[in-house]
Amino acid sequence: MSRTTAETQVTPVRLASIDAYRGFVMFLMMAEVLHLGRMAANFPESSFWRFLAHHQSHIEWVGCTLHDLIQPSFSFLVGTALAFSVANRQARGQPFGPMLGHAIWRAFALSALGIFLRSVGREQTNYTFEDTLTQIGLGYVPLFLIGFRPRREQWIAAGVLIVGTWAAFALYPLPAPTFDYAAVGVSAEWLKEHGLQGFAAHWQKNSNLAWAADVWFLNLFPRAQAFVYNGGGYATLSFVPTLATMILGLLAGGILRSEGAPAKRLKHLLALGIAGLLLGGLAGWLGVCPVVKRIWTPAWVLFSGGWCFLLMAGFYAAVDLWGGRSLAFPLVVIGMNSIAAYCIAHLWDGFIVGSFKTHLGQNVFQILGPGLAPLVQGILVLAVFWLILYWMHRRRLFLRV
């Protein structure tokens, strides 16, 4: 288990572009406090606010918005960062055993943190495994082990996960014509607008393999009520194709670490990005597999992976090749403390809003009028988020697991 991820790699250095890309992703998540959906409702005739609100929401089932790319980008970057982390530790002569132990601990900590955050405000622990942190945690140890294999084997592993997931869903029986969708939270109106037909119905909401697995698995844990369905259609088994997304990030890290001209690395990332978009989009268009983020279909792995490669290429070019590090600094501050940013965004929003109202007045956010109040509130909260992270950055306080 001592081989590196490719035979042609050099001593790794930290790339600011990885932190900037991660910071951009976390900024998109934190920017939910801008409440662009409320802004669109306040200005219903504005196509500008409708466009922004659309890209700050998740597609109901098939398709993709900018907001849908947050989780795959975060997962992708876990793999990218791992390629550098493993190489750095090997360069320092760290044995495999301690590295594996840390990987196991990190997998547990990420999963536990995800469950903790999903349980805030509930009467008991909410055992759920479909959110970003738990999905990464479930796949992290296999990712770590794959990180020691040659690049060719990494490609094979990603391919096996993609094809295997597709086959498992395709072999699971289609829902019967008498299937009671209403009982699993899927209305007739939803089916009419978003439902899948023919072979693609193997990936129908709350009637697929992953849903059936959760009906069994999640009911093994103590719950206030028996698990019947997830309202958004999300599922635990998505961690398997999510692992494929992380492996794509691992491969991107291998490219960024490889020998050769930077322009060659950039072209490689761009080529893979275009290929992913084409393959994923084609699979959906042909009806072979729909592009669904909520259950992380194989087509989604390819399509979102394509976007991740392109975004990584864009940040690599702008930050590391074209000298944009100073401009990217606000994003780097967020990206270098992504776990802290994740926790702050999930836990402190209400506290910060309440503090503004307590000390500056209940109408503080209406300074520009009621219509713009959600935006003003979001900008102020977002500024506080960033200042907290900047304070931590200046003092070299980084929350890591």
C-alpha cells in the first residue's frame, strides 16, 4: 500500500485554487441567508430575481442548478485534497497505519457531525445519512484506500461504481401500476410535472432501490416515527455513487500534481469536464439514466463531475496560473476553514439575526424598505459569517477533523 496515485508525480504543494474553489462552494451554501426566493416573491415581475432564486434552489428531480452543484463540488474537492494530503504525508515518511487510523476517525467524525447538525432542534437524534457530511463520511475510508492505487485503477474503481449503481437500480423492479405514490409523499401533480416514464422510472422518486433500502435501514435506528419516505427523495445509498464523484476529484488532484506544463494539466481538466457533461447529458437524453442529483444517479455523477472538472480548471487557471491569488483571498479565507463555515452557516444564522434586532432595532433590516429587507438581512449575516472566518484565519484557527 505504498504506491502513490500515479507514477509521474512530483512533491506536492498547496494550491490556492483548491481553497478558492472550496471557498466558492461554501460561499454558495452560506449565501442561502440572502433568501433570493423571498426576493423573487417580493418582486414577481423581475426576471433578475427569478433567475437568481432559481439557481439558489434545488431542481425538483431531473436537471441541475448552480445550487445543485454545491454538494458534488464539496465531495469532488475532498478527493482532490486527499491526493495532496496522502502525498504530503508520504513525503514526511508517515507510515500507512497512522494514516489509515486518521482516515477512519475522519470518516466517523464527518458522519457524526452531519447527524448532529441534522438533529439540532429535534427531540431526539435524527439518524439520517443523506446530507453532505455523512455521505462523505460513509465513503471516505474506501476513497482513502483507492488513493494509494495507480491512476488506472482509480478510473476502474469509478467506472465500477458508476456502472454497478446503474445496474442495481435498473434491475430493481419498476413500481407496479397500482403503487400508492401518495403514501410516500409523491402527489399526482408532482408526478405529472416531474415524474419519469419508461425505463427511466427505475429512478422514480420514493419508489426506487435506494428508497426501499432506507425503509429497511433507517428503521433500524430509534425514531419517533417509523421511516416511510424522505420528502425530498434523498437516500443513504447515494453515498456509493458519491464515492465515484470523490474519486473523480482524486483523479483531478493527480492531474494537478502530475509533471508537465501547467497548460497541459489545464487542458486535461477541461477535456474531462467536457466529456463528463456530454456523457451525463447524453445518458439522460437517451433515457438510459436520468440526471438526478437527489439520488445521485450515474448520469448525475458524470454530468456534475463534468462541471466540477471545469470549475476546478477555471479556478486553477485564474488563481494559480494567471496570478489571481489576491483577488481570490476572500474565497480562500472560507475555503481553508470549510468545516467551520459549514457549522457556522447551520448553527449561527438565527443568533446573528436576533442580535442585530436586539441591538439595532426590530426594523433594522428594513432600512431600504420592506421589499429589500430579506436581502439586507442576508448581506449583513453573510458579512458576519465572513468576518468570523477571517478572524479565525488571521489567528490560524482551522477546524479540522
